[in-house]
Amino acid sequence: MKLARDTWLIFQRQTLLLLRNPVWIFVGVFQPVMYLLLFAPLLKPALAPMGATSDAEVYRVFVPGLLVLIAIFGGLFQGFGLIAELRAGVIERSRVTPVSRLALLLGRSMRDVVSLLVQAVIITVLALPFGLRVHVADLLLAYLLLALIALMTSAVSYGVALLVKSEDALAPLMNTVAQPVLLLSGILLPLAFAPAWLRRVADWNPFSWAVDGTRALFAGDVGNDAVWQGLLITVMLAALAVVWAARAFARSVR
Amino acid sequence: MIETKGLRKSFRSRQGRETKTVDAVRGVDLVVEPGEIFGFLGPNGAGKTTTLRMLATLIAPDGGEATVAGADLRKDPAEVRRRIGYVAQGGSTWDEVTAREELVLHARMYGIGKAEAHARAARALAAFQLTEYADRKCKTYSGGQRRRVDIALGIIHEPKIVFLDEPTTGLDPQSRAHMWDEIRRLRAEGMTVFITTHYLDEADALCDRISIMDHGRIVAEGTPAELKREISGDVVTVGLSRAATPTAAQLLDTQPYVAKLETLDEGGLRLFVDEGATAIPQILRTLDGSSIDLTSIELHRPSLDDVFLTKTGRSLRES
Ligand SMILES: Nc1ncnc2c1ncn2[C@@H]1O[C@H](COP(=O)(O)OP(=O)(O)OP(=O)(O)O)[C@@H](O)[C@H]1O
Ligand SMILES: [Mg+2]
């Protein structure tokens, strides 16, 4: 109960900080919208060989990939805010109180999850006029998957931020992690036409499973193995990331 | 209220390829009584902040034991956290929120209910003369206003003891005097206050008892008056050029009326004598015989700096 209360306190404060920063809201909403409106049309010819010829089919492949992309990147770069907080002394100030250390992490990650879900809803709604159709139940399950991805990546980012304690170290680290993850997950283009070796490498990328799962859900194929496999993998990784990052909050920090 | 035995902490830091070990705190024994203002006086890098951070459960000691406000630091850090307040040397506020929001959140992090947290925030704002700025964002505050918010945060949950790491650094003389009054008021309310400082006058005027720390060790402890009494007699400071200092030191060191002699880094000597009034003419006569130019001569009662000088061989003013 104390954990829930403490998490709520931190979540409230973090949300307040987010809302007071209009630049963030602008970037967070307009960037994905740009992808949706300007990038998706380019994909139509590229996806044609896969049988996606209509707008509706293109968006059904592209939108889930875009959502996973935002979940990964949005999460991975949350650590920068934490480094600013470290420098301002607010982390140390929190750590002298009896507040739950897990709540210090979860309150922040929950804010990231909620802001991701807001972005996801905006993108989904904007894709509707282009003919995207998806069942509400499937969509909710897809959002759950996205929430787990955001929870995992933001927890990792916070944990790493507490370890390296400087933006200069965090930026290249996160970029190095994000790049192969992005290329090997079939986020922007499905890996169906990749050479066999590339697909085998991608099998080791947990996000590639998550993308497959999300795509299956947007295609209305809940029974697809990719769905439960993607969920299982992300649940486990998210739990690991949360435990690890919460321990970083409990350890001494400076 | 606080009792420590052999508290130790070393840091490892990497410089290029080598790892260096800094022994920041090397065995600190302390006793802080309930209801007193206890001062930690020492130069930069003495280990004051490190000791405070250990006592506030922010870093784990490498060795030693401590009881803080009745709770064992190692076995029950959670209980220690509930009973103490801690104000860090740097700031502790978010830029984009107001002092009132900060105070309410901080109180709630201690488990205090919403209505009570608001009531306490209003009281603290009034007590620290912040009501006027209470609903402005912290980034718009002056340094002194920010410092007052930091301290209000540290005591919002009415702890038994509050640690204030250099509460007056960066304040103008008027704000400093104000801060002293506020700290005295905390004592009057029954709180134990543990402050660090490198201002001699602050330790002298504000603290009931002080520990002088240097290089991770406590070199002296007592009330300011006791510490100064340890140095009997008067202190004469002789102003000299750097070049002339060694010669003068040689001449004066052998004189019977000089009890102790310290060389100042920037040139000049400090002489500890039994009777200043009779020593000055003798000093002048001794130096007159040689070709040494002295620029000034000054007589004063022993200060805490003289205590520091006799204990460490350095002046706190210079370090
Ligand atoms: N996290 C750390 N890593 C490495 N070294 C550290 C760390 N924290 C402190 N030190 C070192 O420990 C020593 C004592 O530092 P500390 O901050 O306790 O001094 P202080 O007495 O508070 O000084 P000041 O008056 O400047 O605040 C210094 O040499 C400092 O460089
Ligand atoms: Mg310090």
C-alpha cells in the first residue's frame, strides 16, 4: 500500500513537470505525427511486394512498427531527465526520506508509460482516416505490449543514468543500444524479405518478437503465437529491468 | 542524539587508467547531545559532507558504528530516515515547481496526509519568510530564498535532528544573520541541529559545541570557549614579506617569551605568547637588531583559527 501511495506521489510530480514543459509535449506529439503523415506514404511502394497495396494494409503494417519505435526510443531517452534531477539534488533529497526506492523508479516509469499511451492513442486515431481498422480488444492488448516495452526501456535508461551520471556518457550508450535494436527488429520494414542470416540474428532481438506480436494484433490475429510469445518476453524483461533499476535507486548515488 | 565510533569511508575514483583511493573519513568518534547546535568546522575536502551523508543513510560507511536519534545506522537505516532531516550542500529543488508544491510533496514523502502537509507547508513558508514567493517557481528565487526553501524542506516533518550542510554559504551578511536566528529558533523548539561550516565566526557564534575536522579526522572538540582556552595567553601576528619570514622565524623562535611560533603561508608569523602587552616591545627590539622590515604587528585574543593552526599546523583562512 505504501508502495502504491509513494508511486502515485512521484508519478504526480513527474507528470506535473512534464506538463510544465511545453517543448516536450510539442516534440512528443508532433514527431510521431510527422512519421505518420510523411513517412508512411513513402512505404507504400516498398511494401507492395508483400501484398500490402491499399492504404489500409500499409498502415496496418506501419502503425504497429511506429508505435513500438516510439515506445523504445521514448523510454531509452528518459534517463536524461534523471541526470538533470541528480544534478539538482532532488534525487538525494528523495533518498533521505523513507519513500520507497521502488516507487522512485515506478513513479517515473509510469509517467513514461502514460505519456506513451497518449501518443499511441493520438497516432491510432490519426491513422483511422487512412483506413486503419483494428478491434478494440486487440488494440488494448497491443497497448499493453507497448506499455511493457516503455516500462522496460525507461527503467533501463534510468538505471544506466544512475550508473554513468552524465549526459555525455548516456547519449552514445543509448544510441549504440538503440541502433541495432531498431535495425534488427523489423520496426520500420518487416523482416519477411530479409536474408535468412539476418532473420536468425533478429530472432535474438526481443523487440523483434514484440513487433511481430503487435503487428499480429493489428492484423486481428490474436491467436498468432507471436502475440503470447511477445507478451511473455516483454513481461520478463520488463520485470528484470525494474528490479535492476530500483536497486540502482537504493544504492548510493552521486 | 548521535554517537559514532570509528566511522570510516574511502572513495575510489578513476583518473585515466589509475584508480586512486581517497580516504575521505578515517575514524570519526562523535557524541552529539540532544537540543544542541553542533558544528563541524573544517577546510574544503576535510570530510564533513561525507560524514553527514553517512549519518543520513545516503552512503554506507566502510567501517565503524553509529546510532542516530536512537536508531542503529547499519541495522535500521529506514528508522534513521524517519527521524532525521537532511539539507544537502548543493540545492535540492526542481526549477519548475513552486516552494509550496515542494514542501507539500516532501511532507507527503514522509507519509504525512494531504491536508496536514498543506498546513505544515503554510506554517513553514511563514516561518522562513517565504510566503510572498510561495507560489512562484523555484527557478525565479534568489540564492538566499532557495537556501531557505532547502532548509524548510529539511524540517517539514519535524525531525528530532536536522543535518545542515553549509547552510549559510553564499548568503549575504544580512541573510546569514537571519539564518542564524532561524537555526537558533529550531534549537529553541527542541530540535538538535548538526551544521557544517568553514566560517570561523559562524562556528564561534552559533554553535554550542564544535568538532574541528581535518583530513578525515577530528583534531579537536569542545565548546568554542573551551577550545580557545586551551591556548593560554595572547596571539601576536607579525606581517612580513615572504622572503623575510624564515630569517625572522629563526630569530624569534629562540626567544624565551615566545611559547609557540607558526609560519603563515602568505608570509608572516603568528606567535603565541603569555602576555601580549610586554611581548610586542620585545619582538620589535629583536627584529630591530637585524635588517628585517616588518609591515604590521597585531595583538589579539586566541580565535578558533588559532586553535586550528595549533592542531594542524595550517591556518583555516589559508586553506
Ligand atoms: N563520491 C566521491 N567520489 C570520490 N571522492 C569523493 C566523493 N565524495 C567525496 N570525495 C572526496 O572525499 C574528500 C572529502 O570530501 P567531502 O565532500 O566530505 O569534504 P567537505 O569537508 O564536505 O568539503 P567542503 O568544505 O568542500 O564541502 C574529498 O577529497 C573529496 O574529493
Ligand atoms: Mg562539504
